[in-house]
Amino acid sequence: MLAARDNANLQSDLCNLVSWSEEWQMLFNVKKCKVMHIGYDNMKAEYLMDRVKLEHVNEEKDLGVVISEDLTWEKQCSSAVSKANRESVF
């Protein structure tokens, strides 16, 4: 099955990243690392970094941009409008 092989490849890549980060003493803060499953046929596999299960999120804000698992702009637009309303001066 292709999806299971893809999941195994991604887990292997995560393990390689952790090994590289340890070798170069640039460690990941695994508590801040998360996984977001995108797509209708996604198996929603669990992934580990440094033997710690990564948290699953439905949306995440990074550099002020809200990314949701359905990849729509609704959450980003709502966040921007809310912020603009809080900061507006009358």
C-alpha cells in the first residue's frame, strides 16, 4: 500500500532530522513540533520525534498566518478582521 509506505518514509525522514540535529547540536524543541493531516484520504498516522509522539492539530498559526487542515482562508480572514477591530481607533 502506497500510503503506508509514504508514512514510513516520513517517519524515517523525521528520525534522520533528529539524528542530524543531534550531530550538529541544533536540537528541535519537540514540544513545539506538531503534525497536521491534510487530505480526504489521509490515514492520520502518528509520528514521533526523538521517541515523543507529535501533537495533532487542526490549525496552526505561523508568522501571523493561520493554516487549517482544510486549507481554506476562513480562519485567516476571521483572525485578521478580529485583530483589525481590536486595533481600530475611533
